Amino acid sequence: DKGLFRNQIVDFTLSRAISPSLKNLFEACQSMLAWLLLSRTNVIVVQCKNGLSRSGLVTACLLRYCELFDSTYEGFN
């Protein structure tokens, strides 16, 4: 229910058949970081139907984009 989040939701629908493009990953990371920087109380929820590869990839890329790790690979650990 998007109303629970005051309709402040961005949907980056990723295909189940193929991996996301670098452009899509970059745009998602840009959007998520911008949201986090707007307020210290803002949070991000990454949701996936099977909870495996695509959500993990997006999360690891975000952690690298925010410079919390030296490589995206480290974000997976």
C-alpha cells in the first residue's frame, strides 16, 4: 500500500529475464542517494519478489555509490 509511505515511492522495475543495465543501476543509485540526502529520517526499502540477485545487486551498487565500500563486490559480503 503506497499510502503507508505517503506515496513517496519510486519503482525501478527490473526484468526477471535479464540483468539491469548500467544506466538503470546508475539512475537507481542516483535517486536513492538523493532521497537519503534530503533528510536524515529518510529510508530506502529495496524489495524483490524472490529476494535474490537483482535486489542484492542494486543494494551492493548503492553501497559502493555512497562510497561505503571500495568495490561493489565488497557490498555483497
